[in-house]
Amino acid sequence: MGNDLTRRLTDFDADVSPNNPANVEAARQRGLSYDFVKGAYVDDEGCLIRDEFGQEF
């Protein structure tokens, strides 16, 4: 079904770097970016949301 509400988000792949296209896409879908200084995924305010492997804190 084409409903956006039921569309599954791309999973983070802990076996590859945050620069990997799959992880970039997973972060984009969640409104996150990877902060290389902090070593974690952050929201648009710079708050730590996920670790370097994409796991929630």
C-alpha cells in the first residue's frame, strides 16, 4: 500500500560508517545528521539522539 504512514523507515547499518548512503538515508528520514565531532547522530538543535551505530541513547 502506498500510504506514507505505513512506509517503513530505512534501518541504520551498524557495520558501515555514518557516511554510507544507507545510513545517510536512515538519518535523513528521521531528520537527523551525523556530527563527527560529537561522534553521534544529532537533531537540528544539536542534541544527541543516536550513537555512532544508530542506536538510541
